[in-house]
Amino acid sequence: MTEKPDHPASYREPRQARSAATLARVLRAAEEIASSSGLEEMTIAGVAERAGVSVGTIYRRFEDKEHLITALSERMLEQREEYVAERLRMAEASLSGVMDAYAHALMESFADSSRLFPELLRARGARSLDRGARTITEIHRLLLEAAAPYTDQIRRSPPQTALDTAARAILGACFHDSVRPDPVTGEAAVRRYADELSDMAIAYLLTPDRRRATPARVESLPEALDG
């Protein structure tokens, strides 16, 4: 897991089990509202009502809505990192198994909670933006680590660069789908799209570099013409 940043927390950490339970309820309520209505529509009053607590209870923990969003971002993005890590740990021991687990974990993460995940990745404010960037970096690192034992199967050169390209392509495709007006929806459709992304990445990684092969074909062309 990525090291925690050295800036102060965006909220006061609970010291008692009861306070921790209240905080969890508040963040769960914030996630539910933000998932259905978006971060812009989420209000402190609305979260308090959904969580069954007073507005004052939230303000004793968070200075304002932005601090609540930052805490929500930290919670959800960390959960996504842990989910991707778990899926990669359970992946079939092969290059295709790792890429398949990565594609499915990302698609499910982006499809989960409506469009909240991509919105958190690009949330306003330097701290939120930094947290989203750290999640992207961590997810990328997890894939490279999981795929490291199988880089000898990659037929493009250099293998690490090719793997990096495939990882970026899958992440970009998942993000793009999540912000489209017609994103992939439904468990079966999400699974099918993840399969396609994984197949595309594997086909790329197992295909020799086209540009490296071209000179050899060009050099043989005069001989073919002479024949």
C-alpha cells in the first residue's frame, strides 16, 4: 500500500468505538448521497439526515463540506486500492491471468457507486487531486508487481514499457467509459467489456513489435522484385 501522506488528516480521528461507528455511518451516508446525486448536490444537512445524526455531530468532526469530501475520497480510494490488490493476489498465475484480473478489477471499481469513483479521482482541491493521483500510481504499481514474474512472455521490447502501455490503456478505457453519456451498465456487460480490454492488452503484449519487423521486410523487397 502507498505510504500515507505527511499532511494532517482532514478530520479528527475517533478515539472510541462508538465515535468510530458514528464516523463510519456518516461516511457511508455521504457515499450513498454522492453516488446517487453527485458531490455537488451532497450537503452536510443531507448527510446528517441520512446518517441519523445531528449537523453539529458532523461539524465536530469536519470543518466543512470540502473536508468531508476529502475524508470520503480517502476512504473510497483506499478501498479501491485494496480491492485491486486482492484481485491481483487471486489472479491466475500467468500474464493473461494478471491482465484479466486487472481489467476486471478496474471496470468493477469504475462501475461501482455510479460515477463517484472517477469523480473522486479528479475531485477539486490540491489534497483531493493528490490523493487521486496516488491511487492511480498505486494501482499501476500493483499491476507491474503482479506481472513481474511473467514479463518473459511479453514479445514487445522493452517488456516493461509495453506492460506500462497496456496498463495505461486499460485504465484510460475504464475512465473514459465512466464519463461517457452511455457508460457500460449491468454486471454482464461490465464483465464482457473487461474481457475485451483484457484480450486487447494480451494480444498487444504477445505480438512482436511491428516497427522492428518492418526493416527486414523492406530489405527483402528488392530480392522479391528481382525474382
